[in-house]
Amino acid sequence: MPRPDHLHDASETTSVTPNGARRLARVATGLALLATSGVALAHPGHPGHDAASSFAAGFLHPLTGADHLCAMIVVGLWSALTAKRVWAAPIAFVAMLAAGGLLGMMHWFSLPLVEPMIAVSLLVLGLMLATRAQLPGWAGAAIVGAFAIFHGFAHGAELPDEASAMHYMAGFLVATGMLHCIGIAAGVALRNRTVWLPRLLGAGVLAYGATLLVAAT
């Protein structure tokens, strides 16, 4: 008799293989090199005035904020370790991140509780990773996507003066995709090796989120 779906091991329900993980790592490296070349092409002394500078500013924004960095990597890790459709949650995150980014660029629109909700996202995502929560695909994507709106709003609201909004958004979306790829590759690598390291990482992100929440309230 086949086992119920909720008892299936993640290794049986995901389609990403170790070779796939290596491909993801190569893609992530290529994206990083692309961003580096964008920085090199920027005109010195005129940050934000051209496409390369705007793209570089957007690309670096998630990488220089530990809250965004943790959230995006954890989404990839959790997906690789637990989800049947590995890409569902990351795609939902990127899509809603873009929506939140557009809202953040509209300076007349105000989204309340952005910083507290970013902290709550780390609490929830850290808990999901620490417990290796098995959720229906739609539920995982919905949770991740809801939090992505707040991360995206924070990115969009910090659009540098005179930067190209289109290229700035492209930069932080590419960086987000790269971080998801890193998380997925790490999750695939750890899937059959240890259960405790992802749990410890999740607990650490949860604790960090709790610290940010206290500071934001």
C-alpha cells in the first residue's frame, strides 16, 4: 500500500538532484558575475544616473541587509527540504516581491508595519525551516508571498534618488533569485546528510527575527 502523501520523504517528492544543485550553484555564480560587471560599467561620480548603477544598487540592496538575506535563503532551503514543487515558494516570493517593490516606489502609498512584518517573516520562516514544516504547496507559497510584499516594499521605498526604477527593480529581483538558488542548492546538498544543521539554521533565523521584532516595537 502506498504511503500517504504527507509521509513521503522530501527526497522522493522533489525533482532537484545533486547535479541540479550544481547547476543552480553555477547559475547563482553567473548572476553574481553579471552584477559585478554592472558595477564595473557604472560611471564614477554619478551613482544612480545610468542603467548599470541602478541595477547594481538594486542588486546589492538584498545582499547588504541581513534580514532580507536570511529570508530569501531560508525560502530556498525550506523549499528544497520539504516542498513537492521546489520552485513554487521561490516563484511566489519573487512575484510578490516585485508587487511590493512597485508599491514602495509609489511614495504616496504607505504600507503599515513594514519593519515589524519583516521581523515576523523571519520568525515564521525560521520556524518553518527549524521544524521542516510540511505544508500544502499553495499554503507555503501564500505564506512566503505575503511576507515578500513587505520585503519588496522596503526595497522599493529605498530607491536611490535619480536611479532608474526599472533597472533598480531588476537588480533586486535578480539578487533575490540568486539567493533562492543558493538556498535550494544548500538544501539539496543537506537533504540526505544531516537534519540538525537546517534545524539549527532555522532556529538562528527565528531568534534573529525575534530580536528585530523587539527592536521594531
